[in-house]
Amino acid sequence: MNFRTLLSLLSIMISIASCTTNQKMFDPDNTQEEYVAFGTGGGFTGRVSKYYLTKKGDIYTKDGDTMSKIGSTSKTMGAQIFSNYQNTKISGLNLNEPGNKYYFVEMNLADHKNNIKWGLNPLSDKTIETYHAILMNLVKKLNTQNNKSKL
């Protein structure tokens, strides 16, 4: 292979690499996209584990200043999660009772924002706990899949 052919191939490869899309990472502070944030916080270390589910089904986590995509669930599942929020008593729930270890669900819709925290006392209505458990199971499932694919 002569030098010109090698140079041509190299420039073609660089051109192809530069044409790949540079998709922006999800930023909850600067998005118009509807999402639900959820997770846990407090305890001995005070660490907060926060996840974001978009209506499209994408799930992200933020560790310090770094946002990373965990994976995606189906758009149908994402839409169902948002529908369940609006069709249950959760959308009207006003609860801000974090304890040493607390749980939270923050809904960010175009026409509705709500931040729900609990953990101080047991809840009489378990709807929000069930909703939170469903969200956390989505994360657990994706983390399990990601760990299996790394093996």
C-alpha cells in the first residue's frame, strides 16, 4: 500500500469519525423535557442517589457533576409511569417529611411540579412507596443488565 492510499484512507476514517452525532447529555436544569427524579438520601453517609426517568424512557443518574445514562426502558413503560402519577393520588400529594434516611419523587411536567419526600414516619397510604419501588426496580433491572453485559 503506498503512502497516498494510506493517507486517503486515514482522511476518510477521520471524516467518518467527525460526522458522528454529538448528542447532548440530559440536563435536568436546562431541559424542556418532562421527567421524574427519584431516589434515596441520608443515612450514615448522607449520600443521595438520584435518578431521572424521561417520558421517552431514558434513565440517567447524577454522581457529583457527572450525568450518565444508565439505559432505557420502553417508551410504553415510560408513558405508563407518567400516566400512573397523574391518575393516582400522587399528583396531589403534599409531603415533605424526610427522616435520617429518606425517599423522594420529584415530578417535573410542563404544567405541574411536585417534590415529595418521606422517611420520618411510616405512611398510612402506601401508593407513593409502591410508585417509588417500581421506579427503583427499573434502575435495578438496568444495572443488572449492564453488569451482565460487562462480563
